[in-house]
Amino acid sequence: MPGYSQLGKDQLAMALARYILQPQIMKRYFSCADDQEIKVYEQLAAQAGTPCSLTEKGSDYLYMGGYCMETTGGQLMVPAAVAKAYEHINTEKFHKRRRLVYRVWSYMNAAIYLYGICRPEQITALYNLHESDVLPEPELHGIFRELEPVRGRFIYQNGWFADTSLVESGAYRDVLCDQKGIRAFVPDREMIREIGEMGLCEPDRQLMPMINFFLRNFQVGREAAAKDAFEIHHMIRFGADGLDVSNRMAELGMILDSDEKASDFEQTMDRVWNDTRQIGLNGHTRAEVEAMEAQQDPDRPCPCGSGKRYRQCCGRGKGRG
């Protein structure tokens, strides 16, 4: 928007409104919306500008794009001008493309969630394994360029797709070192869908033990317990140890001030660590890696591709495991 710095607040608001209602701008933003977000939009738009108390998951994407607004009463609404502009892009061809974009994004998101960093060919191979159509690598890059401005959870750099925080901190080098010799975990379609919709996978195994631990030992509500468990689960996925977790819990006001709490913490976290899919383990759980190592023939070539035998490379110091 050239010249926006010269506009006053009211002028800028009007200019922005005109800008986001342009068909090419609106189509670009809505092409990155999933089915749930489109459902929420269409339910709100059907109110023809009348405020609605709908707060379903998905409204935040519409709100951030400027296509949904909050009233003074905390309700959501789609302005009539937005609803009218949307009709110009609301075609079957548009939605066919939108569903493809979201489907590809689900695979990209799942790969970054599980591995932290991966090559484009890993994503296309995963997509082509589960889908009936074929995803060429150039199309993957094209879709990523569409998604990057609005989804922005990962970046492409030096031939790798990577979690933004790993690149910014330089920790991706450590992740690649940790992953050496561990073949990548291959999720099924249900897990890919789950990660796309929820931002995590297998919550009953990975989150519920921590949530119940917080509820048993500290004066916290279920919503706060779930929020803290999600944060700590994220830390564990990225390689945090018991001291890191206990320190963060202390910052959140949850101190292990008795032997009973410490024992409960140890048992709970051991279960969580065994069941959490960690990026340093290439998307596997610790229990899965230990099972794979137990079956590894020490005299076979190391799966990391070094050309050495397993016992002389990644299996060094692990016995037959």
C-alpha cells in the first residue's frame, strides 16, 4: 500500500478496508483457510452484518485478516461489505484449490511438528503415500509461498523447511545431530489430520497425564492446567529435561515442595517422556526408539548412512541395543 505513512488513522482504516476487499487479496487470504474456518465465516456472514455470539474455533483467522470483527459486546460479526465481496470469489473452482492448499499445509505442518526440520522431498513423499493425487515439489514450493504470509509457522532456508524458532536460535543443527541414525517416523492420515486441526497429536497420551498431575497436586483449574501442560509438552518435544520442566513449573507457581509431589512428578514425567513424539528423535517417542535400537543388528550398516557398522557409529556404547 504505497503512501500509507502519509495517511491519518481514519484514512488508513478506510484504505485498509478497500485493500482487503480487492478480489485478488481476498482470494489469497481465503485460499489459506481450512474447512472449519470457512464454515465459521459462512455462518457469520449469513447473519448479514448482525452480531453473532458464535465463538467456534476458526474465527481467530478471520479476525486477524480483517474479515470478521468484534463488537463492543464481545460478539463476532462479518460486515455486509465483506459478505458481498466474498460472493465474487465463492466458486467451486476456488474451493477445490483451497482444499488442496489446506491439505498440503496439513502435511507440511505435520512434518515440521514431528521433525522440526525436513527436506521438501520428505513432505512430498508423505503426501504421495497417503493421497490419490501426486504433489510435485515445485507445486509444494508454490503453495508454501501462498501460506507463508498468513500461516508463518515455519520457513524455507538452504533447502530445508524448518520450525521458525529452531532457525532463529540456531538449534536446528543440534536437532539434525540428534536425529542422526534415526529413520523418520511416518504418521498415518489420521495423525496428520489431528496435527492440522489441533496443533498436536495423541493428546490423551501426551497431555492428560500432566493435566491430571497438575490438578492432583496444585490449586489450578482445568483450563489453566491444560494451558500449562501444553507449554511443557512443547518444551519436552524440543528436548527439555526434568530440570528444565521443574524450573518452568516453579515459575508458574507449581513447586515440588514435598516428597509425594516429587515422586508423582517423576512417575508422570517418565510416562510423558516415553510417549511424547520428540523432534530430536525424528518424530518418534523414546519408547519407540529404544525398541528400534534393541532390534538393530550391530554389524549391519548404520542407518545414518555413514558407511560404518551400527556398533561403530550411532550404536556406539549401546551394546546390542
